[in-house]
Amino acid sequence: MNEEKRIPRHVAIIMDGNGRWAQQHGKERCYGHMQGVEPVRSAIRAAVRNGVEVLTLYAFSTENWGRPREEVEALMELLCRSVVNETPELRRQGVRIRAIGERSAFSSEVRDRLREAEELTAGGGRLTLVLALNYSSRSEIVRAARHLARRAAAGELDPEGIDERTVAEALYTAPWPDPDLVIRTSGECRLSNFLLWQAAYAELYFTPVLWPDFTEAEFDRALEAYAGRERRFGLISKC
Ligand code: FPP
């Protein structure tokens, strides 16, 4: 964390409320998802402006496959289209795109578009935008456990030597600092299988604002709330 300005290095967002926003406006759920793209742009702009280093967005959970087929298809199409359309502007802003989650479940079209976006933005040095796609924290931890077990079975790793760092390095998020701030929109107050390991000491910020109404000012409000929190990491207050 940047102590002087108390800006979080890593902000993670559970973008929630697209469906309810659509319902409130008398529209189909997919319309709500479409309206969810502009707030993604706003959050990226605000993150860059504030000097946040990593912004992780929960864009598609492993549980989301259980939604109606048309909604899943619309989300996949929206994701592909957005990634392609936004890449030039993200490059201009110095944003590097990375995706985490189990990609093998996606169509080759989705996988190809993600890979291209990652390659085209690889030089971005101002902000890393991490898209959590077909992601769930528990499956990430299971995957890491299997990886470590395989290494132990191959004699490459001493089981007694496994510590928090070893586990953290086996997670998708190994390259980045843990989130300092997790934001969830739409008034729901839970983590829903998102970055459970990584958010151990994150500050949580819940807002009733539905995702399509989330603006740069809302992002700034979350950062202000964060700046006012005292982070003790299990220790006692400094004053
Ligand atoms: C949650 O709202 C939102 C999603 C499952 C999808 C998130 C997708 C976007 C914001 C579209 C654009 C994203 C990118 C990365 C380009 P919900 O449908 O669960 O809302 P509800 O709880 O009101 O039903």
C-alpha cells in the first residue's frame, strides 16, 4: 500500500446487480449486463487515475454456468466484444489485461480473444486489469493443492516445507499483491467464493449501488472509505 496517500495497491470488485438494474428498468437481464460495460470503463479509469496497481474484476464465476443458456451466451459474446473493442483504449492508458480462472471450459473463440488481448496489452505498466473468468476461489485452492501434491509426489517439494508463501505462489494470483480492498455492489454483503485466500486481510466495502450505476465517483468513495480504515493485520491499534 502507498502509506502516504493510503491508496490500495490492489482493488478487487464483485460487480453485482446487473439483473436487478434491468428488472427495475423493465428490461431483459442481458440489457443489464450490456449496461455493465460502461462502469467497467469507469472503474479502470478511476483505478489508473488513483495510482492503483491491480484491479481485479469478478466477471464470470464457475456458478454462472448454471444461468439460462441465452444469458450465458450473451455474457460470452459481450465479453469477447468488450475485450476486442476496449483493447486499443486500454493500451493507450497503459493497462495490461490478464485473465484468471479455468479457461478450458470456454469456447476457442473466447480463449483466442483473451489470449490476443493479453498479448496486445502485455507492455501496459500503469495498471494490471485481472478478469476473473470461470473463477471460484475454492476451485483455485483445489487446483493449487493438486499442483503442490504432484510436486511433493515427484520429490520436488518437501511437504513439511509447504507454507503460506508456497500456497500463495500456486494460486492464479501469484504475480500480484493480495487485494487491499474488495468492493461489492448491489447491497449483498458476502464474498461469494471470490479471492477467499487472498482477501484474508482485505478491507471490505459494500455499496447498495447496482453495478450499472457504478461511476468513477463511486470508486473514489470506496477509496475514501478505505483511507479512513485502520488496518491492523491481527495486531493492536497504533494509537
Ligand atoms: C452480476 O450481476 C454480474 C455478472 C454475473 C456479469 C458481470 C458482467 C459485466 C459487468 C459485463 C461486462 C464485463 C466485462 C469484463 C466486459 P447479476 O446478473 O448477478 O445481477 P443480479 O444479482 O441483480 O441478478
